[in-house]
Amino acid sequence: MTDANDLLTLLQRPLEPTFLPKNDGKTVLDVPDEFLTDRYRPIGAELQSRFSNDAEQRIPIRQVTTPDLSFANGIDRRGAFSLFVPKHRDAAAALINLFLQQPDVQTLMSVATYCRDRLNPVLFQYSLAVAVQHREDTKNVNIPSIVSLFPDQFVDPAVFPKLREEGSVVQQENRMVIDIPPNYTASDREDEQRMAYFREDIGVNMHHWHWHLVYPGDGPDAVVRKDRRGELFFYMHSQLIARYNMDRFCAKLKKVRHLTNYREPIVEAYFPKMIRSSNNRSYPARAANVMLQDVDRIDNGTIVSVNDLERWRDRIHEAIDQGFVLDTSGNRIPLDEQRGIDILGDVLEASSLTPNRQLYGSLHNMGHNVIAYIHDPDYRYLEDYGVMGDVTTAMRDPIFYRWHGMIDGIFRRHKDLLTPYNAQQLGNPGVTVNSVGVQLSRPNTPANVLLTFWQRSQVDLAAGLDFGPQGNVFASFTHLQHAPFSFRVEVNNESDAVRKGTLRIWLAPKVDERGTPLTFREQRLYFVEMDTSTVTLNPGMNTIVRRSDQSSVTIPYERTFRAIGTKSTPTDAGALAQFRFCGCGWPQHMLVPKGSPEGVQFDLFAMVSDFEQDSVAQELDPNAPCDDAHSFCGLRDKKYPDRRAMGYPFDRRTEDTVRTLDDFVTPNTNMKTATIQVKFNNTVIART
């Protein structure tokens, strides 16, 4: 019988033929001659014997009826693949469907083996990863980190020759770690380069990729139609923008200027310095002050005009102002308090759940395309898309935050039409939050001060180095990190009975880049969720301590950067459980804003809301793996575990009388704030 984990061998070294050894040369797939491509079929027997002599494990591939792959015609095996291109999305949906339809793991293994050497590797990897996550018999297979499969989409290509040299010349035990230099895309003369540590962070970009893997926009309905999917699209991206702006203030940069005028030059340039391994061509750059242009790409059928974007945006604005969208039959679907934001998310992203694509178009996706093809909109120069054309690379570009700021502004237009929360929706009678604060885990450290610094970590890139050396090849990279800390909240339950509540902890900047205090109306948009948890309150005073690594937003380093291959999978049952579903989640090392050497002050906010109004009726397994990053990623195969609107209590406008955070908090005993400080130490500490 084929083990479901054998599917992971098909993800390694995506451009190498399937018959080459996998798992550091220890595993060989016995591929039927009929499955070999035309290039290798005449010499199949010689190839199979040459590459299988040292194998410790052999995986027999069963002969099956070969599938029709005509849906992928025109997508070059060594070309670029993008989920923003409709033709590519359709092909991915068809391939996911093909993989889901296979009756058992063994048949899936055979069909996937046949497909692997005939399809674009990114199309294949994405579709197989989505199918594996959504099949009952494979959903516990650990999808490896994409940085280990496609390092070219995350890493300065200057390191690849060094990695191959080290791996080819030096024995495994003597290999050195190759360093990836930080901030290699621009000099300090470019102000936006102050944010490169955020935009080009490997973990941040992998979070964006993995979120879209868990929440694909197209495919079989059972895969796309997840609880509150559209709302989660809004919330996750909205939090990205809030976090980015918070760090911009720390860097003395203005908030992101939304890309609302599609006819003005884009002042920000971006030169990505990256090469696609599939065709060895560089990701195209964008010079400063370039204009958006109509796109007509004969290579993949993408046709969209700037006028289309403006028309779709205006129709969505009109729908929000009227309070309803129209489906294809002309029926009104109300944009109410419960479902409105969810429907808008489907409309704006234009997932397959959108109620009327003909009317409201595909604003989010096609906007990505218009920006991604800005350098060659009509394929005149045979150039592929820029970094904005791919979910793995889009967040590197400053324009991503301007585009998504505009998208977030459309969502906020709807939110601002909703009635402000009343006292009953915000309050929790009988519960008083007396204090909230943070404390570093080290002894004898001052309260309410957090520390950030640079950390150097390692990642194994061998599984993505096609035709490279066997064994591990490590690269080191530098990223932001914070010292471990805990949230500490004192809560008084004034009743005589044990009560449950939901503890919500948020962080927001006090001032903008100039040090000017933010009004509550401004500040409300920059609150970032730090942690949400269910708490049990005994009668009287309760002290609740939540460690920073327990955050409901983040996943630990080991899951963000998990490797591929036999040695990387934990054998301990508990560790293996933690390794599952879930590369989805914000990276733990980016939980805290950077701060500054002199310290930046923030408002820390805590509230305990009424569990009766929060809870969702469903069976929950407290030991279920990977339920720890549910704020951005939901729960697997379950409803989102919080009945409140995502972003509550800051997602709606307040009455005009609420001018400061204190004005918001004072009437509600179940809320409390504190001022904390984040200090940045410009030193590099190696990960132990």
C-alpha cells in the first residue's frame, strides 16, 4: 500500500524528472515506462537502473489510465504560473478536481506521478498541496514550507551558485551555511527600503502563500466554500495593512497612501533581484513613475483595461451605498451586519463564490495583473509578470500595500455604514478588567517594555535546488525577532458563579510618523490583534497569563520554516500533531512591531467579552493540531470559532463623542488599556 506521506516525494526538486532519487538520494519511485516523457522513454530501463542502485526505499507506481491534461494547454512547463491569471486559475481548479476525484492514495500517487513531469511545476505543486489538504485520506500529510521547494521566490539568487558549489564539493558533515544578505534590493537612499525587513521577510511572504493555499479562490465548491471565507479575506489582508502601517510609523514613514487614482503615475519603483528557476529569467522590475496601462496578453489570455477596474470599483461602491448587491438573476442580496462583509469579500476578491462576476468583475485579482504587467502590458517584449503577479512574491513590493490599502478602504466604506456597537454589544456586566500589561520572560526586567532585535536563522534549501547536490544545503537569513514575553491581565468576576469569557488583546500606535497623537477615528484602523482566547473566570479576582508564543495569530518558527524529507518529520506523536495542517499563520517572529532604539509607545488594549455572545455551537477538540492560529486561518473543517465580526470591537465607527481610546474604554468595565514601549536593539543574535 502507498503511504500518504509518499506524496511528498513528488513535491521535491520540482523541475527534476520524477525518476531521479528523492529524500537525500534514499528514495526512488519505480515509474512505469509509459509514464516517462517522450525524452526519456527510449532509455527508460537504463535510467531506472542507473539512479536506483543506492536506494533504501523504493515506491512502486501503479499503472493507471492516463488522465487528459488538455486543460493545461498553453501553460508552459518552464514558464510562469500565477493564480491571478484566469486561465491559470481554471487549470489549477481542474487539476485540484482531478486529484480529489481519485478513489484512494495509491491511485492519486500514480495520477500525480504522471502529471508531474508534464505540467508547470508551480501549477502542479499548488494543486497537489490543495488537494492533499482537503482529502480525508491525506489531510494529515505535512505540506512542506514553500521556501524549501521554490527558494527562488524568496531568496537572493546570488546565493544559489554558492549553495550548489558547497553541496557539490564538500561532504555533508563539513558543509558551511551560506548567508543570504538582508536588504539587497535597494540602498538606504530609497526611503521605502526602511521597510524591506517587513516586505521581504521570508515568513511574511510564506504566510501569504499558505493562506491562499488553505483558502483557494477557485476549485471544487467543497474546497472553496469555507465558513466566512470572504470575511476572512478582508480581515487577514486588513491586518497586514495595519501591521505594516504600525511599523512604518516606527520607521518615521507616513501611512500607506491608497492607490485610489488608477490614472496617476506610480511613484514607487521596485527592483526585485530575483530569478525564476523554471526558466532562469529574472522577475521584471518597475521603474519609478510608471502609469497603469490596459493589459492584453496573448500568451495567457489576460485582457483587462484600467477602465474595467474603475467601472468595477464604482459598481461595488454603489452596491455598498445602496446596501445590497445583485445576483445574476437581479435579486438583491442585502449587505447586512451579519453577512455583508462576507459577501463583499467574495465580490472583491472575485472568488468562485462571487454572486455576480459579470456585474462586479474581478477588482482585486485583475488589479494585481494590471500592476504585474505594467512593464509589458501587451507582451511586446515577451516578459513575464512582475512580483505582484504571484501570491508568493506580491508582498515584497511597496505597491502591494497601496493596492490592498485601497481594497481595505472599500471594505471600510461598508463597515462605516453599520450602526456603532451599543453598550450591550460591548459590555459584559459583572466582569471588570482591573489591569493589563506585558512582562518579558527574563527575570528583573521592567514591566510594559518589549525588546526587538535581529536574529539569524537557517533554512534547508536542498529540496528546491533542482539538479543540485544531495543532502542538506543550509542558508542563513536575518529577520526581526522579539524577546519572549507574557500578557498579564487581572480580571474580577463579581458574580458568585464560574463564568466564561473571551479575552481579546490588541495593540495600536499612539502617534504617527511625526509624533502627532492619533485621534481614535484614525487609531481604530491601526489596531492589530495580538491574541484571542477563551478564559474561565472564577468568582473574585483572576490573574490571566498568556505567553507570546500562545498567540492565536501566530505559528512558531518550526512550522513556518518546516523542511521536507525523511529527517524533518517528527516521530513523537505530539510533535507530529503540531506539524500538521498548519503552516498557515502569521510568523511568530513578526508578532511585535519593530519599535526604535529610543523606544516607541503603543496602546495595549484588553477586553473580556460575553462568551454567550461570542461562542459558536460546534464540537471542539482541545487537543486538535494547529488550532493555534485561528485568528487569520480559522479552524480546519469547522466554523470560525468566534461569532463576533472579525476585528471586533474596532471594526465599526463610533459615535462622534468618542474622540480618544479612553472615551471608548471608560464606559465599559470589561476593558482596560496600558501604555507599553517597544525598544529595538540593532544587534544580530543567532538562533540557538
